[in-house]
Amino acid sequence: MIKKDIFFAFASITLLLLILASCRSARYLNEDQALVTKVSIEGVTPALKESAAAYVSTEVRPNSRLNLSIYNVFNTKDGAYKRDGIRNVGEPPHILDSSLVDLSAKQINRFLQTKGYFNATVVPQALVKKKKAAVQFDVELGQPFLYGSITQQVADPAIEKVYRTEVLPFAKAKPGKQFDSADLLDEREAMYNKLKEYGYYEYLRQYMRVGIDTNKVSKQADLQLSIQDPTDSTKHVVYYVDSVFATVRLPYGQFGNGKPKSYRDSTLSIQYHDETGRFRLRPLAQYMYVRSGMRYNMKKENQAYDRLYETNGFRNIKINYQKVDSNRLHVRYELTPRPVMANQVEGEFTFSSGMSGFNVGNTFSHRNVFGGAEQLEVKLRYGVLFDPRLDGSLASKIFNNDFQVGVNLIVPRLMTPFENSSSGTYGLPRTTFSSTVQLFQQDGTYANRYFTNTLNYIWYSGVNSQHSLTPVSIEYRQGRLNADFARRLEEEGYQLYIQSNNREYFGLGAQYAFTYNAKRLLRLENFNYFRVGLESSGNLLGLAGNLFHFTTSNDGEKQLFGVPYLQYAKAELDYRWYKHLSGNRQFVFRFNGGVAVPYGNNSELLIFEKSFYGGGMNGIRAWQARTLGPGNYDRSGLTEQLRLNLRNLDQLGEVKLEANAEYRFRLLNKFLGAKLNGATFLDAGNIWLLRDNEFAPSGEGTFKADRFLSQIALGTGFGLRLDMDYFIIRLDAGLKLKDPQFAGSKQWVIKEFFNAREFKQAFYETRRPDRYNFIQYNFSVGLPF
């Protein structure tokens, strides 16, 4: 009954919002007023239309239906808009204003001239009917002007050399190309940045000027480009850095616990003063790229800003310059640290197949452990899932619980036993020491103790190229099956599963990942994203075992310290294609594939922690995580008790193939103080085993080239994304189209969607306590990819 009430309440609210959103009412306006409901621009190409629309005044664009409806609910009385006591909610009506329409026409005309349409005309008109106005801008573009002759005149020979060698070869303005003022702005900006790199501290953009002559040849714009000298001197001056000063400021209103320190480092040639007494100069100085004796370089200055902010130790950074003579500069770094201590609490509610639970986490951070902006993180997390079908009190209804403790030490530089060349030019290099303990227990089934220690390096070889190397990953895992459950598994013939999970192991491995274009993921641009990850474990131990003749267990596994060691190799690829479709519209295609191969000391079945799984909020969203595959695997072959105990433990794989297509678009520019985006998507894929196992002995879960396509799952859906600039809240609803757990044409479960009640009941009767859901909701933070 409670579920039905929740459903009807949700449906009622949704219906109410739809009714409000569908009504852009003008009935509250005066008789001499009209609500703008439509704006169109005619006579231009689609590419120009969207850009030109940005020059229409905001006050004469149509309101958001939802925002106007909300405004009307709170700011109308007796069939009219209130004159006082107006509440600042929603969006007030955009009333037709002829002066703003004329202004918009002029703005559109100016924009078209910047694109080479110097003879364009824009005529606005408004059609008013029943207090609703449709505004139309009729455009006559005329023939566009092309670049004609382009001449350059540079007064300073040194400046001219930089221009002709570093800027002119890459200029977009070429004779015969259609005129576009953006080309000239790009050229001026490129010249400004290049000269700032060459030491011209006082150079200004205004020194480059462009004259345009459209009178010599019809439909042709001749350019006269000039770079002038300063008015008060004969030439531009190259500046050099004389002295460097670095100061760590005590935040305003705070008192330092440490003793302030001040000294000069003669090796670095930096005068240092720390008001907090907590920071060391040398770890910070490696990212102070503007140094004594070097030529002024704005690029180095910007890199210093980026790297110092990325250390996460400072909330404000300033780099100031002081002229001390005709071509010398003092450089002053001023760093204001963030609070040393921070604590963050997170929580979420989970609902899965009739079970409910919660996850709560706490992260404590110390941002300057050793005086070099090193960050220490202590993370605690606890999650619990309740199953109401279990007997007894609330404590007896706990299906599983998960407790984790992690400690990370993040050092903002590479700490290697040898010299390395990573200067942080393209991104902040990091060294991370990490230790994690996880305690997991599933009621009456399985308990796991998992301990890991890793050393990780991250560095950049290019603006968009990131490398991650974990040369040492030490793992210890102890898994124990419940004695009664293990006995039932043995009676059912699942001996391999018992051997693979009711055991402990030791792992010594390494990992490497290369990522390309990760920094562009949230941009509306055309680009490709690529990530490849490689992982292996046990190679060194396998070699040592052969050399030193490690002891062997009764199962034939070699042991280290009395514990079998792990051997496997794993590779995973994530490729994405991002296509910007103008405005806030974007199409994304993604392929994600991987293979994991157990061998040597444990060659028959990959362990749980290293396996792939299907479904989830970032994969095939119409399925819950760990409820898809492998292959055609159907849980109806298990007993009811095994289905309950093995939930989320038996649907694992060693091969993964997954593809996603998603179309993203803007719904509302203003919604609850943020932007509301929408998305439609199609997900496809599955996981497979490399060899038959006890759960799928007939090969239904094994990857075969001649049948894997028939085992692909298909899901579609719609998503809402609340973009709050700093983070994105996401709600996706995935709908199953094709489910490979069924046979033949029955896989197309979408045919049963309107017969859902009978279908779900039949499914439950043969697979209880599992229940079937056509629609899967996923609530999370961040985009899926």
C-alpha cells in the first residue's frame, strides 16, 4: 500500500508539473500588452541562425514555460499581476517591447557584418494575436565580402621577426577566404601571447590595428595590418627578472600557530617569508617557474598559477611585478593557504530489488602534512542493505554490510629513487601512497577481508596526455563462505566456486594507464577521448617461485608465507567520440571493452575483485549493477536459496563489450538556481566468461565469436541532469529492450512492456526471490561518461 501511495504521489506531482509547463499564459497581461511566445530569424543559414539568435535581447525571447508558470503561481492575484509584494521566483513574463526588438535587429546586423555580410539588412516585424506576440527578423544577407590583399607593416624589426615566424604562418585570414572578424581577433591574440612569451612585458593588444578597405574592388575587403611602437619610446622593450620574492600570507583574521620564518635561499635566488611558519620553500619553488635572471614569460607565469592551485594547498595566489629600471622586474609570489584541516560527510540512500539501505562516508583531510602542500586523507565508509523478506528484528534483516577504511598521502611531485624530468609543464605530477582495508559480509553467504597497499605516480607528457603508473600494488584478501552455504554449494556441484572464493591470497602486481583528452570532457567541443589500462599480477612471484621452489598447497598452488599468490593479466579500453551539435547540444558515442585472463597459480576462475560486471549507472543503465550476464546466463537454474545467497556474486565475467550512444541537450537555462539538461541514450553490451564454469556449464556464459552478437543486451532511456557548475546531479531512467537471459525472440522483452504485470508474475514464479523490472532508475553525481 505504501508503494502505491508513493507511486500515485509521484505521478500526481509529475502530472501537475506537466500541466504547469504546458501553459504559457498571457491572460494576466493588460489589453495593450503582448507576451512574446516565438522568435524566429529567417533568411540565414542554420549555422548563422543559432549564433545570430544570441544577439536577440533576453527580454524579448520566449519565457521558459515552467519558470513562467512558477512565477504566475506566486505573483498573480484576482486575474492580474501583483504590483507589490512580488516574490523572486520563476521568471517574469517577457512582454513585447518595440524598442528592444529594433535594438535586437541592429545587434543582429552588426553580427552579420563581422561575418563578411557588409550589405546585410535586418527587418523586424511582430505579429500579435490574443495578447501573444511572434517576433520575426527577416534578413537579406547579400553577397559576402572576401579577403582581398593583405599587407603588414611592423615598425620594430624585432617585433616583425616574431610576427612573421611565429604568428603569420598560422593566420586564418587569407586572400579569397570569406571575411570573418574572428580571424583577425585570433591573430591579434596570438601576437599578444607570443610577445608576452618573448619578454615584452608592456606590450598591449591595442598596438596591433587593422584597417579595412571595401571600396577598391566590389565584394572584397583589403586589409592593412600594422603593429605600432609605443608613443613614448622608440621601440618595445624586453624585460628580465631581477629578483624573486615569495610570501605565504596568514589568512585575514587568523592567528598562526607556527613561528613566522624569513630567509633567502641562495641556490634558488628567492627571498622567502612565511607568516604561518608551516610551509617549506623548496617543494613550492619547483612550481614557481618565473625565476631570477630569466626573460619575462607570461606562459611561465600562467603555468605557475595552474600548478600552485593544483596542489590544493592555497585558496588565493597572486604573482605581481614591479619595474625597478628600464628593463628589469621584481617578481612577488603571494600565497594564501586554505584551512589546514577539513572534514566532509557524505551519504546516500539505495533501493535495489525490494531491498533498501544507505551508505555514509566521512573524509578527513590535512592539506599540509610535511610543509610542501602534501595532503593526507583518512576515509571511512559504511554501507548496509536490508532485505525485508528475512525473518526477525531489523538487525536480522541485514542482507549485507560493507565497511572501509582508507588512508591516502598525496605528494604534489614525483618521489622517485632516481632523477625524473617531470617539471609539471602540462599538469601537476603526483605521488600517492595508499592503504585500504575493506570488511564485507553478506548474510549467510560470504565474508571478505581485503587489504591493499599501492604506490602510484601520475604525470603529463602533453597538454592532454596523462600517464598513471602503479609500480607496486600489494594485496591480501581473505574470503570465507558461510559453512552451511558452502555445504549446499558442494551438494549442488559448485566445487570450483568454493575453491575460488573460500580462500585467501596474496598479490603483488603493477598497473599502467594512459588517458588522452580527460581535461576536455565537460566542454562542448568536437574531440576524441581515449583511455587504455593494463594490469598484471604475479609475474615476479611466479619467477621467484620457480627459482626458489616455493611450497605448494594441496590444490597445487604455490605459496608465499603460506598463502597462495595471485596471477592474472587484464586490459581495458575506453574510447569516446564527442560531437558538438551547436548550442548546448552534443552527441557522444562510447565503446568500452576489456579482457582479464587468470593463469598460472589460479588459472581456472578469475577472483571476484578483478572480474567485470554488467549494468550500473555508468554502463548499461537499464540493468542494476551485477545483474546482467554473463552471456545468456539464466538464474532460473539455481535453487531459490542459492538465488538469494548468490545475488550480485554469480554474474561476473572475464570479457566485457559495451557501447553507448547519448544525445544531450538543454531543457531549461534556469531551474532551481542551476541549468537543467536532458539526455536520451541507447546502451548495448554484455559480459562473458573465457571458459565454461559451474553456473553455466553448457557454455551459455562463454564468449563465442559465432554467437556473442545474439547475447548483446539492449537498453534505452531518458535522463535529467541538474548542472550546478561545480557538480552535476543526474537521474537516468533505463528501459530494457532486449534481455539475453531469455531465449530466441523472447529476448525482446519490450514486447511485454504493456503486459508487464503478467510477465513479472511469471518471472517471479520461476526465479523467486528475484523480481523483474523493465525500468531501472539511477541517481548519481556526475555524467556517466
